Amino acid sequence: QVQLVESGGGLVQAGGSLRLSCAASGRTTSSYAMGWFRQAPGKERDFVAAVSGRGGSTTYADSAKDRFTISRDDSKNTVYLQMNRLKPEDTAVYYCARSRYYSDNARQPSSYVYWGQGTQVTVSS
């Protein structure tokens, strides 16, 4: 079993930055890809970014490219999402998840086995 706990969400003005963290405990996650998803009220859970097992490669949704950076520190069992130049449309609950796979190219929620409880990000205009 794997437990994931997100932190770092909050309220920020448009153009600002936040760094989300996802701390993992239980079984090791280093051999699996980790991803970030987000869900706004009344909308589906959308893929944001993923990093492969051991951090060799990353994948981003078009909405996150050039503004967000995903990284992992397996010595701390933690995955990060650095979010810059935030926009009001980035407002959502952000979830981290552990993939079934090593590769970072899985974008569907069904490809992820373990999920955190989410952290709220609110961007004001």
C-alpha cells in the first residue's frame, strides 16, 4: 500500500507561483511514474504532468507546458510541482498519483493506482 499526501496549495494572485509537494509513504514509488492531476468544480479530473520512474523524463499537458515543472526526489520520497505564471483557470484541486507503469506517458487517471487527498489551488484575477 502507498499513501500520498499533498501540500503547498493556497490562494495566489494571477501571475504568482506555488510549489506543490507530494510525500509518499509505504511501498517504494521510485520505480514508478508519478503524476499530477487537477479537477475544477463540475469538471473531469485532468492530467497536468508526469515524471517517469527515477526521474528520467517528464510529460506535460499543453496547459502546463512552459509554466509548470514536475520533479521528484526519491531520497525524500517526494514529488513536486512548481507552478509559475499562474492563471485563474488553474484554479482546481490538485492531486498526485502513482502510476502503474515506469514510463511517464500515461495521461489517463485509470493508469494510476494510488491517489492523494488533494490540495486546493485558487488563483485570483
